[in-house]
Amino acid sequence: MAEPLVFLNAAGACVRDLPDFARDGQTLKALYAAMVRTRRFDAKAVALQRTGRLGTYASSIGQEAISVGVASAMRAEDVFLPSFREHGGQLWRGVTLEELFLYWGGDERGNDFGGPRQDFPVCIPVASQYPHAAGVALAMQQKGSGGVAVAIGGDGSTSKGDFYEALNIVGIWQLPAVFVINNNAWAISVPRSQQSQAQKLSDKAIGTGLPGEQIDGNDVIAVRAATERALERARAGEGGTLIECLSYRLGDHTTADDASRYRDEEEVSPHWKEEPLIRLRAHLVEAHGWGKKDEEALLRACAEEVDAAAETYLATEPEPARAMFDHLYADLPPDIAAQAEEARDD
Amino acid sequence: MTDLNMIEAIRMALSRALEEDPDVVLFGEDIGIDGGVFRATDGLIQRYGSARVRDTPLSETVIAGMAVGAATQGLKPVAEIQFMGFLYSAIDQLANHAARLRNRTRGRLSCPMVLRAPFGGGIGAPEHHSESMEAMLAHIPGLRVVVPSTPARAYGLLLAAIQDPDPVVFLEPKRLYRATSEPVVDDGAALPIGDAARLREGGDLTLVSWGAMLKETHAAAEALAGEGIEAEVIDLSSLKPIDRRTIRASVEKTGRCLIVHEAPLTAGLGAEIAADLAEHCLTSLLAPVRRVTGYDTVMPYLRLEDRYMPSVGRILRAAHDMMEFA
């Protein structure tokens, strides 16, 4: 069985020749900064939830390389269809910290992205974003836009029929779509071994005729390199690709979950040595002169930016009750408009 | 102007939409070279090509979900679910995504898609091919659910569904596909969605129905007329939203309302109409609102199918009860 693609191992050592983009210090620093920013957002979001100021929240701690790596390979005109643990990718695509706080704080206005207007909001019902990606890709193919639909979901999502059906039709119609699996080893309490007897989740592509590849999802360079290749294939009219990114869910499933009910600390702790920030930082120090001052300045900037965004979110008044009718239809039918009259704020 | 049956009128509307709007794309199972199992898309792949009239694999989930994705990106998908009995796996996409994408993005993304599905019994089809589960769909906020009753109305309502900026489920009463023909003008004119149609005027009793059951409802109205009872017949046409005003206005005139639907009784749309009349028209009512519907049973296989379908006799018995009440 082929080993998962990796450039930077857990210690930050290069184990194969780096792709061109990864020889550039500025590019790597931008990827690192995006992951640090994501982790800071995660920490703040969890803290806000713990103090009753945010809704149930799904942390992405330890999986930042997948989301950031994928998004960094995309073009603006591509469309991102994330599951609910891909904050890093959304932020890279231009969704703002304020919008993410607003969304997870229970306000749909957080999905009215000022940046990537065509990107999908996070998909909460697991795996149903994959058929959307097929549809987005159909529109791109039909209109010749040159764009690619990029969907991400978790390891659990590959057990659903939606996943197979979407890959299958993308294969038949040679649609420009990329499917990325964030295999963080857990689907709430169910481990990867109980999700499928497939040796690799990327093997599930075989049954659809798509190429599938398993990579080290904690190496942002591997994620970006694999995604770039998949995007090139899609843009060249060669169809879809499945990429399985191996990572580990260091945190609970969400703030409503207590992972100690079903997994031991002894299982979790070794994975802290493999998480994506350590290895890229080590490489930056080694190869690009990243110093303590750079690190401190970055952490401080991220903290300030995230705190300011949280303050903005907390100061945002909820919409009036009537707002639940405002975007139900383009034109609210009179039948339902009568109900809107009853929705009061007192 | 030619006389067309309903399936021909639907085909003409689809062709018109493909002709006029390059963003319209059709997909579904067997809709291409086979022209659809009921021939609704017969000849369209030859005329518009396999990029715009697409045979999908056997994948109801992806048919519905792909329509959602395509609709957000400027295509106008008109997807077909071969029979309503196979639509259940598409409900996830309809309820969780199609019907709420506009709301959950505060208007940023929308979902102008049509999902067509033949529904209802009466043609002796296999199991799972004859259900009338429209109330499940009408319960979904953000959706529109439309049912035509004649070829001309099918043409106009389908064009309206395709032009609608929001998702529409277009349920086709397959018992009527080839039941009657009438003149249908291919003028591209859409009928308004959300308006009920008054198909017959009368002052004694309001009969509300939709789809194929209008056949029995009309027959009952005709028989009642022979007895000197003038029934008004209302074709609900839009099951979501409901045109409450037209029904209330009629019942305020007649004082009696009988709802006829093929779907099961409990939590059917008849219950919503009856409740609305109880809330808004109590002082106009001369008799209790009645419902003649399918039973709360599994839709029987073909030997008992006719025993399930509401009959003219059942409608007449209920109507007579109501006239005798007051």
C-alpha cells in the first residue's frame, strides 16, 4: 500500500523535494499565519461558547492544514462547499472573522459573505454538500466558466450514499469537482475503524472511476500540492478527484460533546506531536529564518484581530423577529405574509 | 391551436423553456433517449442535445442535490423524479437545502429549481408507484408545491414553476396524463402560482380538490346539478402556498365546504383547509366542513387500488349529508 503523500514530516523535516510554491518563504509564512489565525479563532469561539456567548461550536483544532491547504490552492472563481469544521478554508477564501462569529452565534447574516459570494455556507447535514458540488460543477461545465467546485467533508460522511452518488455522477459526466475528506479519525464517538472496512477512504473513489489519493493532512504543503493537481485535472476537463487527508480531531466533536466518554487521553496525546503548526514552524525556523519575534508578533496580531472581531459580533444586535420571513422567498406569498404580521419583538 | 393531452402540454412547456432560456437544463432517469417513462421529454434530447437533456444514473439524492448546486450558479434545473414513491430520498435535499438556502444565506444564494414528479394512483402501477404524499412537501417552509388539473393549466403552471426564483415541486397527476385533451396555445404564458382556480360556479356547496381527484369532483358536481344542487368547484392548484382567500370567499357564499383529496386523511391538506375555515369562516358555515379522502392506509397494490380512491359515490354521500344538515 502506497504511503500517504507527505513533504514535511511531524518533526518538520523535508522528506521529499518540495513543490515550487513551498520553496517560497512568503508563501509558507502566509499558510502558517492562516493556520495560526484559524487556531486563535477556534480558541476564542470555544471560550465564547463556554461563557454562554456563542452557540454550539465545532472546533477545527489540529486540522487547520486541510482547510487552509485546500483553499490556498483554489482560485477566487472556484466554489468552496465546506462541512462545519473548515473555518480555516473559509477565512482564507475571504469570509471574515466577524461573519464566522455571527454565524456560530446563531445569526444567519453570518452566511451572507461579503467576500466569496458564490461559496456555500457550511453544510450541517453530513454529506449533502457533495451532490451540491456536482451541481455547481455541472453549471461550471455547462457555462464553460473554468471554475471548479471543491467540497470537504469528514470521514463519517463517506459512509453516506450522498458521497457515492455525487462522486459517481462526477465520474460519468467528467465534471470539474474536487472532493476532500478531512479524516480526523472520529465521527463524534465512532472511530474510523467502525466507519468502513475500506483500507483507505480514498479507495472509495475506485468504485466511481475517479482517481483517489491519500495524503498526510497535517502537512499543509501536501494538502496544497494534491489539491493543485486535482484542480488542474478538473480545469483540463479531466474530471473529478478524491483526496483523503489524514489528520486527527484533537478536540471534542463540538462544544456539546465530551470526548472523554469514548476515547482515552492516551490515544489523543501522541497526536499533539503530529499536528500541523509545529512541523511548519520548525521548517520556517530551519529554512526561512522564522524567529521568536516573528512568532510573537504573529500571535499578538491574530489575538488582537480575533478579539476585535468578537467584540464586533457581540455588539451586533439580533435581527427583528420579522427577519425570519424576509428571505424565505423572493416574494413572500400573501398566505405566509399574514403570519409575518404576527411575529413581534415584544 | 391543437388539442393536447397533459403529457403533451408538459412536453410543450419544457420545450418552450429550453428554447427560450439557455440556462434551462433537464435531468433525470430515462428522460433522454427514452423520453421519460411517461414520454414527458420525448424528442427533447434530439432537439436540444445531451448537454441540456441529461440521463442521470439511478440516483434520486444526487438528482435533487445536483439541482440545488446548479441552481445556485445560474442554471435553471428542471429535474425529474420518476415516481413520487422514489422521491423520499430527495426530501433531505428539498427540506434541508433547496427550501432554506435563500433564508440561511440571507438572500445571497437562491435555488430556482423545479423538481417534477408524477404522483397519485389509478393506473394500476406497481407498488410504490401510486402514492400521494403531497402534504409532506407542503409542510416544508420555503418550498412551493404545484399540481395541475388540465393540459392547459399544466402548460402554464410548469412555465411559471420554471420562471420562479425559488424551488418548486411540480406534481403531475399521472392518471390525467392522457385522460383528456384540450386546446393549448404555445404562447409561453405562465399562470400565476399561488392562485386557486374556480372551475365551476355554484351557490350551494364548495368542493375543493386538486389534481386527478378533480375528475371525480366534477362528476359529483354534475350529478348534484341534476338534483338542483349547485356546487362550486375549486382547483387548489398550489398546495403551498394555499390560496386561502379564494376558498374563504367561496365558502362565505355557499356556507358549505367539502374537500376531496386522494392522499391519506390524517394531517392531509384537507385538515389545513378545514382548520382555516373554522378560524375565519365560522359564522358563514351552514354545515360542518367535510373531507372525502384516501384512507390512512398503505396505498394498496392494484387489486384494491380502486377501493382506496375516493369515488363519486363517496363524494355524493358526503355532499348529501351536508345539504341535509342545513
